[in-house]
Amino acid sequence: MFSYWELKNWIQNIDFAIVGSGIVGLNCAIALREKYPNASIIILERGMLPQGASTKNAGFGCFGSLSELLDDMNTHSEEEMIHLARSRWEGLQALRHLVGDKAMDYKQYGGYEIFPKGNPEFYESCLEQRDRVNNLLKPYFKQEIFKEEANVFNFGNIQEYYMSNTLEGQLDTGKMMASLLKIAYAKDIKVLNSVIVEGVEDLGSEVSITTNAFDLKVKRVFIATNGYAGDLGVTEVKPARAQVLITEPIPELKIKGTFHIEEGYYYFRNVDDRILFGGGRHLDLQGETTTHMAQTILIQEKLEELLRVIILPDTEFKVAHRWSGIMGVGAAKRPIVKAMSDNVFCGVRLGGMGIAIGTLIGKELAALESL
């Protein structure tokens, strides 16, 4: 039972309620505050921390490896691929401007796509189409994005060259999210954690929200739950679990940068003298279409195998920790930013590119509203 003070200051007379306190939700709230300085804004978050992927991702500041962008063109036009890459890049710059590189420990070490020896046809196909992708992106980026580079990190069992991208960076996901929350708190945006939104109903003059803890009525609702959006009626989005592990510190670790394998289904990077390695959901797409936070033997054993065979072939390592995050994916890579009714809006389906595109999607979501 709420006290009078709790009802008065947290639950009643709410103008805007955002579902989800991840990158999109926080940026939506911050953008709404800039537009409406006196509005009452609340964020409802299902977890103790942002539950989906915002605090669980690998911290990649990227806009797509060569093979990822080529794959995008299998389901999108060239123009759509270019738009996706530009949006991701512009979103990353907006995040850096808002939070600041120092606050989230952003480092532009560059990114690399490596190609295992077991699939030479795939490697040759990417090489053949590299100039095509570079030419498509050059009018915007004003440089050739993807270049061949020798195996300077001594990875094992890979093709002679990999593709480098000097524009890629990496960041500390925890520091990024802590900074975004700090900005939100400073703008009098309230965040209620461990509140699971179970239903949203637009009543015309207001929106009714049902949660596991209480019910409330607000003027506008913004759904920013990405992988969990299907629970609230956004049928175009499916959850995609990403499994991750991180090693114990490795003495004299030389690997530095962000790395992609197999169209981005695998990804790894250096962090605090460790290797963070995630992915592998394509090994069991049906099983990984879930919001259940867990790890599976199939994927975890494959990650460890690739660590031994490719990433750290001559280095002893121990796994220190494992976790999972939930992304939102669908038939297309384009994010969904739309009105679901007169007073309910959504910004979801970030397709594993939340760091890159989340800031822009949050702003676009807020812009759908007009009191």
C-alpha cells in the first residue's frame, strides 16, 4: 500500500510514462524533458538494472562489419543499407555528444572482421564485394571504410587478411548507462525498478497501465522494451538472446579492438586485460528466441572452442564469468518507431545495434508525441 507521499510524488498525475530504462527509454525521457520542462516523467523498468541488453551488451561502437552490411543487402536495398549504416554512425555520435567519451571510457581502437579458414568461399565473396560496399559508403563517410590488414594479433586458423575499420570504437557499457541515468535523474526523471508492465490500454483521454505491483493512469506511454516488446503487442519484434563470457585477466594481452566473425554472429574485444566473447545464437535460432536469461552448453562450449582455436591459440585462459542479454530482432533491420494508438508509441527492434542507434531512436520516439 502506497503512502500519501508516494502516490503524490511518484504514481499520480503522470504526463509521460516510458516502459524500459535502457538506452532508448532514457534518451526518450531526456528528449521529452527538453521539450516539456515542467512535465511529470516516469520510467518503469522490469529489472533492478535495465533488463534487456543495455547493461549486458559487449560495448561495441560499430555500424556493421563488411559481411553484416552485405547481409543487410540480402534483405534490404542498397539505399536502405546506406541509411542503416548512416543512422548507426549518427546515433553513436549523438551518444558520444550526450554522455562524453571520458564518462563512458570510449576508445576508438578500430574494428576488425576475421574469417576462419573453414569457409574460404565466404571470405573470397566478401573480398570481391568490398569495393562495392566501400563505394556505396564513401559519399557519406568520405573515406574507404574497409581495408585489408595482415594478422597482426596472431589469431589462429584464419584467412591471411582480415578487414579493418578505423572508425569503430569500444566503450564501458556500465559507465555509459550510469552516466545516462545520472543525466536523467538530474532532469527530475523518476525511475521505478522491478516494475513489470503487464498491459497498456489507451482509453482515449488517458492510458491505463497494469503492472505486477500497481496500476496507474498517464497521458502518454512510450514503449522502449525492445526484445520484450512482443509482450506489449508489438508483434514485429522477436526476442533474441545473446550469450556472453569474459576471461580472467590475461598477462600481456596484445589484442586491442572490436572483432567480428561470421556476419557478426560472433564478436569479441579486449577489456581490462581480458577477452569478452559473445554470440553464437545462430547455432540454435529457435532456442535463442527467448527472454529467459540463461546460458546453454551448446553455445558456451562453442565460444570456448573458438577462444582456444582462433582467438587465443597459444595462450592459457580461464573463464571468469558468463551472462546473457535480450535483443529485439525481426524480419527487417530497420527499427520500428511508430504510434500504436493516439497515446501509445513504441521505439523498438534495434537488431543488436542498440549502442549505435539507441540515442537516435529515443529522440525519434519522443518526437512522435504532441500534447
